[in-house]
Amino acid sequence: MNQAVVAEKPAAKRKPKETGVPDNKKYLHPVMEKNYGDWKYHDRPRPGVLHHVAHSGDEIWTVRAGTARQMDVHTIRRLCKIADDYADSHVRFTIRSNIEFMVSDESKVAPLIAELESNGFPVGGTGNSVTMIAHTQGYLHCDIPGTDASGVVKALMDELYDEFRREEMPNRVHLSTSCCEINCGGQADIAIIVQHTKPPVINHDLVANVCERPTVVARCPVAAIRPAMVNGKPSLEIDESKCMCCGACYPPCPPMQINDPEYSKLAIWVGGKNSNARGKPTFMKMVASGLPNNAPRWPEVAAAVKNILSVYKNDARPWERLADWVDRIGWPRFFEKTGLPFTKYLIDDWRGSRANLNASTHIRF
């Protein structure tokens, strides 16, 4: 009787392993897993296609297509269906939001490319091309953006569509877009970054009910915010002589509104590089500022970026990254060739930079 009513004991739950990222081997294409770390050489049969040959004689082709960073489930399902129908059901995403399909049969490459491009996914982004733009979250997730990075990326890549599909640049060109001055987009050959030009406008009636004032004071990187009593209510005040208009105070305190349709602008920075290939890593320098935040197509930003790319493409030597090209011709010639107006606020050569920029494995001083 007792044995009949006793329920089966549930299986013990597996404990999570806090040991870093999951093992990626089980997600690899079988040919890639078999020859992991044992490749003989690779080449690019055409833009957007990588061909790897292993010492064992195995071959694998990788087809890279451009996608949006933030996709709806229907688009993801369409990409998965293309992988099932035309590839070997193996895909991966790159850090620049491209999707790569792996196939072990060369005859599958051309039909895969045709299907991708017929569905609006351009094949390219390899070699000396303009890469897909790395960007920050924008309005979809972030609480601080002065513009929508995703929208700027869409508008700009529409203009640079052919440069993504071809390999006609002197070297690869990385682009990034950041929707605020915190610059989550990171270093890039050309970067578009929001610049707020006025300190936040404070709604003093809401501060006491919405914000934790000590948190807001601590958030300011230049100690420009302090507690204050305004109209008999606890609030905050800003020392505008210190404020650098970064916007870091806005997320913990939305009543400190810094986004403004007139005073939130866009700036263009050039010459950033993370790698040690052929030269040391470099920081970007601002070359254009005060461009209007003109949604939804941002034509002024697109025109400036296309102008810089055109001059670089025509004037740089083979394999020169944009920073290397600028180092060779100098900043005065850069502004002459691009026709961009120069002001004293653009190029930074502060005295401490010699030690601060010592970031290379090539030279130490």
C-alpha cells in the first residue's frame, strides 16, 4: 500500500558551472571541429567568402553576409531556413553583427550567395572592404542615447552598400557608431559619436521623487553635480564651468534631461585601431563636430563619412590603414584633402599623451 503511493524521486538538478564561457566545440561545423588548429592556409575566392584548407586536405568555405544587430524573430528564422536549405545548418555571428554560413562543398557556395542576396542580405565584409558598422544599443535598450545608433547605421550602410560587397579599399575599414559620448562603440577607423553641447536641464520638481541624489553626485566623473534646495525641495545643481556634457547623470536621474533636438549633435572621429598589425594601436581623433542629429537619414553625417572614405581610397597606399595614411600625410594635409573645416577643438596632442598612448607591443619608451 505504501509503495503504491510513493512518488518517484525527482532527478537531482545539475548545478551550474561558473567556469567561464561554454565550450564552443559542439557548435562547430564537423570539418572545422576535426581540423581545429590544424589549418594549412586560407584564401578569399571572392568578396564575402573565406576558403580554409587543412593539412588533412579537408576544405571548408565560409560565406559572410551582413545583418542588422537587432533582428526580429522572423528574420532569424529566415536565416536559419537558408542555413538548413543551402548550407550545412551551421552558422555563427561575428562581433560586427555579420552572419557566417559554413559549407564543406564548393558547389553550395554560389546557390547560398544567390539566396542570401535575393533575401536582402548582402555578401561581403571580408578583406579590404568597409565592414559592417559596430554600434551601441540605441533607443531599443539604452537609457542614455542622444540619437539612435541603429538608425544611423542603417542610413549609413545604405550609402556604403557597394563598399561592403567589394574589396576595393587600401585596407579594411572599421566603422562604429555610438549614441552617446560614453562611446560603447569603441575604437574604429571612422566613428560617429553623439556630442551633447549643453549641460542638462533639471526638472527640480521631480528630482526628490525620482532620483537618489548621492548616486547622481557620485556618477559625475568631473564632480560637477552637488545637492541643492530649490523652491524648498531637495534637488541638484550643476557647476556648468566643470560640466563636460557627457550625459552620465541622466540614467540615474531622468529629470536631468540632456538630450536636446537642437544641442545634441554628431561628431566624426578617425584613425582608431585596436590591433598591433603593421602598427601600434591608435586612438581616434575628432575631425568634424556639430553635425545635425537629422533623423531618419542623417544626410550630413553620411556625406562627411563618404567624403573621408573617398579621399582615403584614392590617396592611401596599398595596405595602409586609415590611421597609417593620416600619419604619413599629416593632419594639415588630411584637412586640405577632405575639405573639412579645422578648428582648435578638433585635434588633441596633450602633453601626457606620450606615456598614455604607450599601448603597443612593438616599442616601449
